[in-house]
Amino acid sequence: MSNPKSHHVKILPFIAMVVVGVILWFIPVPASLDPKAWHLFAIFVATIVGFIIKPLPMGAVAVLALATIAITRTLTIDETLTGFSNTTIWLIVVAFFISRGFIKTGLGARIAYLFVKKFGKKTLGLSYSLLVSDLLLAPAIPSNTARAGGIIYPIIRSLSETFGSKPDDGTARQMGAFLLKVGFQGNLITSAMFMTAMAANPLIVSLASSVANVDISWTKWAVAAFIPGVVSLLVIPLIIYKLYPPDIKVTPDAPRIAQEKLDEMGAVKKSEKLMIVVFLLLIGLWVFGEQIKIDATTTALIGLSFLLIFQVLTWDDIKKEYGAWDTLTWFATLVMMANFLNELGMVAWFSDTVKQSVSGFSWIVALLLLALIYFYSHYFFASATAHISAMYAAFLAVMVATGAPGLLAALLLAFFSNVFGCTTHYGAGPAPVFFGSGYISQNKWWTLGFIISIVHVIIWLGVGGLWWKVLGYW
């Protein structure tokens, strides 16, 4: 199966990726390390560099990594392919398929327009209605780019232009700039609130388990994120409203426009009703599945089976979900490499090495310093997945080595791995979509992003820290 979009090898980035791997490969191996661990690390770093500079799509870079690992006999071919049997990977892949149902049936757009109709009489209320729509869709749509770019963004753009706010005629600030900024920032928050709301979140769960022996269930993630997530969803739009207010603050016509869109969609279709039933089934089993011995991946397979049986989705829909198959390839490769780097002692070696630099601090101070470094280093990454792959396991291992509770450290880094995308116009999947609309200048995007990053740090460390104390996580 091939994506209809053609991709050409970018020669200079490809050479750069290879050179990085070769240089690391031939650096003398530390005496305390297994040579295989160092060689796998060299391939891992080259892969991450490939993800960042993109000489080929991520899936293709992952295939090159798999081939290199097998050819060099760094691992056996059976070990090289073990990532494809990881249940967490299949959870996110199946969730991609399920999310297609929301878009295909139109249920996602209908939910958003219903909230606009109910709460859209003021621009601020309109922004909150879009965030609530995103929040409801987040548990079942693991691509935050698809959720934001495929459902929320078109609605924001349509409403903005209806009210005369366009990017290229001096009217951007009337409404569009504000709604786009809130929509983007809100999407990062909803992505942090559920394990299945962002494609790389299950990778975090897998890394936390292998590196720190920390088990994060779907429910545990959602409960831990609920209070700081809700506070963020309430506070961030208000801050943007104060710092970057829209010229149009009252939108009495928005409910009418939403109703017109709903009228165009017609009555709720059978496929939408089935989608609602499956969605409720998924949420129910994800929340209570542990009690009845049904894990999250099995739940996702049950939901997808219902959608296929009742023809909400066809097998052709599944085959054409390129993002899911692409995710399967790079996700399996990263999980496999991360697991073997841990098994071969690379993570422990790195943890012991870095631990010495923070040995004079208490675990709380070390946790805070490492968390802030992890958050703001995202300025150097154009992909949350690349950042998580490169740094999550190592930072978690160091935090735990300093004495920090494993669950607390794993969750803090997990939530930061979503909201750190607030900083730049390239650091998260939805960012290029929203920034590319032309409503907001790069200078304003970065300025607001930095201020919002400080607010996130305060909320997730302060409010989140207190909430996790109540939950007994530290």
C-alpha cells in the first residue's frame, strides 16, 4: 500500500543523518557498556535526527533503521521486529481507524456546531465551545493534527470569514487570530488529558513501563490530567483574550450560522448514531475495563469491530488510513529501540552519568530542573514524537535515580510532552496548519507561546502537583 503523495530523498539531510550515525558508531565505546548498546544508540540517534530533518517520511526513516539494525547484527531479525507485537502500539493504530468514523460520518463537526449554537453568542464563549468540542472528541481521535486540522480549524476559518475576519486584508484581529490561537493552544491541552488523544502518548506509556517499571492505565492518565487540564482549559483562553483580544467581542449571529450548518447536515444519520454508541462503549470500557479484565487495546479492537460489522467503516477506509500505518511503522521501531537500549544497559549508564550533575540537589529540586529543561528544549524540535523519543526515557530515568517517585515523574513528563508544543509554530502537528493560515505573525505566535508556556508550567506543577499529592502519587 502506498500513499498517493510522492516523496523524494533529500540528499543533504540524508547524508547528514548517515554521518551522525557513522560518527557515533565509531566513537570508542565506554568500558562499562555493551558494544551492542552503543551501536544501537548510534542508530537510534541517527533515526531521531532523520525524524527532525526529514530526508524521507518518518515511516521510511524507521524502515532504514530496522534494516541497519538487522544488517549490522546489532540485534537479531526476530528482536528487530518485536516492536510490531507491542499492544500499546496497536491501541493507537486502531484508535486512528476509529477516529476516521468521526470524520467520515460528520459526527465530529456536528458536535462542534452544536456547542457553537449553544454557547457562541460572545467570541470568548465561542472559543470555549470549540475547546469543549475538542475535549469530547479527544479520547477517540489520537491524531491531534486530524482533530484540530480536520474538524476544529475548518469551523474556525468558516466562522471568522463569515464575520469578515480574513488574514490578508487587515481584519485578522477582528476574530480569526484570537479563535485560531485559542483553538491551537486548547488542542495541546486536550491532547495531554487522555492517553489516546495524541499519537505519541502510548509511546510514553511504553517507555515509562520499560524504563521505570511504572504502569499508567488509560484511567490513571485521565484522572491525573483532569484537574490541571480543566484549569488550563479555563485559564488559557482568558489569558489570550486579555493579551490578544479580538476586535469583535459579541457574536449574536454565530448560533444562527451554526444552525444553518446543522440544517445543511440534516437529521442525525444512522451511521452517526452507531458512532455515538461505539464512542460511549469505548469510554465505558476504557474507564472500567480493568475491573472486568479487558485492556485498552482489546477495547479498541471491539469498537473497531462494531464499526466494521455495521458498515460505519469499510475495509477500504481502513486501508486508506495512511496515518495509522505510518504510525505503526515508526512507533514500533522506536519502542523496539527504546526497550533494547534499556535492556542492554544504555539508559542505566546515561542515568548514572547525568545523576552526578544533580547529586547535590533534593529529588524535588532535581525534578523541577529536569522538567523545565525537558519542556524548553522543545524549541529545538519540530516534532513531539522526536522529542519524546530522544529525551523522555533518559530524563525519566535520571529523575527516578535522584529519588523522585516514578509515577509522578512519568506523568509530569507525559503532560509536558503535549503542552510544550505551545512555544513555536513548528513544534506540534497542528501548529503549521493554524500558523499557516496567515492570521498571526511569527513574532506574536512566539511571544504568546512563551507566556502561555509559563502559565502551563505553573498550572501543571502547582495545581497538578497538589492534585497528584491528593491522589497519593507522591
